Amino acid sequence: MLFCLLSAALPPCALAQTVDATVADVAEAAPAPIKATAPAEPAQRNDKEIATKQQLDKLRSEIKLLAERQKATEAQRGGVAVELRERENAIAAVAKELRVLDARLVDQQQALAALELQRTGLNEKLHQQRDVLATLLRSAYALGQHEELKLLLQQEEIATASRVLAYHRYFQRARIARIDELLADLAELAKVQQAIVEQNAELNATRSARSAEVASQMLERGKRQALLDQLDLDLKDQQTHLAALGKDEKALQELLERLRDVFADIPKQLSGAEPFGQRRGRLTWPLRGALAVNFGASDDSGRSISGIVVSGKTGNEVHAVSHGRVAYADWLKGYGLLLIVDHGDGYMSLYGYNESLLKDVGDWVDEGQPVATVGASGGRRNPGLYFELRLKGKPLDPRAWLKP
């Protein structure tokens, strides 16, 4: 009916193309129904966590004092361990910063990929709309100026003229809406283009910062290697070497006793978690690798050890074997960068030789969560993980507690 009414004002072919395109485009432009989504409930820790915050702050201060006393004791015993500590702590700081930069690079690359995908979608949409826009412009040109008056004068019946004008207004609104939509898409595309430029700039800045940190890391590792080479020359006698760099079992035992005293007044907050003592034979390995030194065997220093050594690659993640709270995170002679996790009921796990520590005192950790990265701190030559389990200060054979 409408084709007949407008046939005098517009060629049939052009009119048909215009109407078909307009009706189809309006249908496509109709917004899709929005599905309501329920807000995700935030994960909550144990209710007692808030109540013990002040105690935890006090605990951090007390353990910090313990670490400072330990450093002072080592400084009094000799400067070799102190210098090694400084070198390895410098490497740890750089390694931790590199980890942050790597995570930032991943996020920025993902954001850039999302922007590129958005740009591709907008380009495709604009390309599809180009033909429709051309049709609309041709229709507007064909109708010319005062098109409503022309259509009205060409009709003999008022009813017919009313329908023609109503249709014309509908057609005009659809045309304007389509043009507005195209303009909005073009504006959005310009924003995305600018966002891509900015994201690329951020990405390049992060890459430059990472390159600088890598150079710093290489420099610090070179200084550490030079120090170890010099120590090998100075400490030719094995007993002298052990006295300077070997494991100080007595110091570790004293540290564990002090940690137990400090943690005595802190609620363990392990309700809901399976007691550590019931997890024998089912603990997650802190690091997957070859067993370099067994429990009770002698390590490269010639002394028997109270844990195990697992070979690993520098920078690989070390994981917590079970749920618990970090009790200590610092450098200790013979163990390098050491992290101790309290699992409650007198059980503790120890992770040594690390290149960097990813958790701080008081942090909760879950089974399998990264807590450190593999290194060779403590004066070792080869990277690996030193791992111990203790019950009320006494060492346990980890092989009996870890999964087969």
C-alpha cells in the first residue's frame, strides 16, 4: 500500500531499497533484552580475622624484633654472612619487582587484546552499515527539498495524505536514528583507537622498566657470584667454610621456640580446615623436581640435614603444602631467604634457599598457593628448595607426609 502511495514521489526501485534497508536496520538496532545477574557474594575469611587484627599487628612487630636480633647476632659473629645477606636480599628485591612487572605486562597485554578485539568489531559493524548509509543518502537526495509538501500536494484524498505523511515521518526518524548510530560508532571507534595508543605506551613503559630490572638483576647476581668466588678462596678449609656459611641449627631452633611463644596468644583460626596432623601422606609437594638430598643425608656442606632438598629452576614458584599463617619471612644463615608457615597444633613447614619471598609475616596461605620462588640463597651454588617439617620444634621426615 505504501509503495503505491509514494510511487509518484520516488522511483519504485529506489523506494523499495530504501524501505527494505530501513525496516531491516531498525529491526537490527532493537536492543537485546538485558538479563539480570545476581551480584557475586564476596569471599570472606574467618569471622575472627577482624577481631585479631590488633594482635596480628603486635605479632608482626614482635617477629620483626626477632629478625633484627638475629641479624645483630650474625653481624657479631662475622661479616661474611652479613655481606652475603645484603647481596641476596638485593637480588630478592629485584626478583620481586620483576614478578610484579611480569604480572602487569600480562594484564596490559590482555587489555590491549580486548581493545583490539573491540576495534575489529566496530570496524566490521561500520563496514556492514556503509551500504545502508549510502542507500539512506541516495533516498534523501532523490526526495530533495520540501519532500513533505511535495507528497502532500500529489495526493487527492486527505486520508491518503495523512498516511503518507505519517510514513514519511517514520522514515525520516529511522534515517536520522541510523545516522546518529553511525556517528556514535565512529566516535566510539575514535575512543578505542586512542585507548590502544595509550595502552601501547603503557606496555612499552613496563617493558622498558622490566628490561632495566633484568639488567639490575644480572648485576646483583654477578656481585653475588664474585662474592662466592672470593669466599671460596678465603675459606679453603671446610670447617672454616661451615662456620661462615653452614646451617646454624641452634639458631634455627631458638627462632622456632621464640615463634612458638609469640604465636601462643594468637588464635590459630584453623576452624573449618582439616587438622594438619590428619594430613599425613596427603600434603602437596612444595616444588616438583628431583630429590637432590634425602632427609637425614648430607648436603653439599657435608652435614646431615633435618629436611630435604628438591632441585628446581631459578624463579620457579614454591607452594605452601597446607593451609596456615606465615610466621617468619627473612634471611637466615645457612638457609638463605627462609619462609616459615605455622599450621597450628605445633606443626610448621620451612622453605629455604629461595630467591624471593612472596608472602609476609601474618599472611594466610592456602594449600598450593605460591609463597616464594626457587633460588640458591644462603651461599649455595645450585638452585633448589630446602624443605622441612617440624612438630613442636622437632624435625619430621617430609617424605612420609607428602603425596607419593
